[in-house]
Amino acid sequence: MSIAENEKIARLWFEVLWRQPDPGRLIEEIIHPDYQPVKSLFAKKGAQQFREEIKQGLVSFPDAKSEIIDMCALEDRVWVRYKFNGTHKGKFLGFPATGNTVEIEGVTILYIKDHRVIDIWSSLPLFDMLTILGLAPRIDMLKDYLRWSPK
């Protein structure tokens, strides 16, 4: 696959797929039938797996938006650094909605096979996200929780 085609897939992934409750046929065009990330919460594959991810994501953050900050593509993968923002209006990781808005940066690698995404790897500052949402203690409060203090 060409680098330009992979960049196009990455833009569609972040700028189109994650913004619509049901992006229709575009999912089949972009998601490989064997797509099933190792860290998945769902026991499905391919387009059905990704539909569940989108559904859950948009329940938690219905106004979610991701902006690509930086991208580097090869013939079989694309690294994307992005900014995510959204309002926590539904259950997220078991936590009820807080109504708080979160803005974080993350990195995702999209692995491409046969012109479609077959796997992903993502890194998000989850502790920061939970702190912003008011669901985790501030980092400076952890020393009290852990009964630890620097010498």
C-alpha cells in the first residue's frame, strides 16, 4: 500500500469514523474482516467489533472529536498523534457521567493489511483523563493515599 493511501485511511479513522454513530459502508471499506485488537472489550471481529467500539465511545463522549496533530506513515502502518476532546455524558469504564469536558493527547498506531486496518495500538494518558473528569485523585494527593513521601 502507498503511504498516501495509508494516511487517507488514518484521516478517515480519526476524522470520520469516530464522529458518527453508524458510518455505514465506510466501516467495511476501512476495517479488515480480521480486525480484533488484543485489548478489546468485545468478542467480535471486523466491522462488528469496530461498530461496538464506536457505539461505546459515543455513549461515553457523544460530542467526541479528534484532531490529528502529527502523522507518520509506512507501507503497513500509520502512527498518529492526536488531540481528543469530549464531554463525559455517559458511562465510561464503569463510571457514571460527570458532565465534565476532557482534552487529552494520545498516540495510536494503525496496522494496515489489504488496504484496511487490521489492528491498533494506542496510548492514552488515562490517569490524567480520569483526574480531569474528577474520577481520580490529583497526583499530588497520591502520596497521602499511598502513605509515601519523598525523603
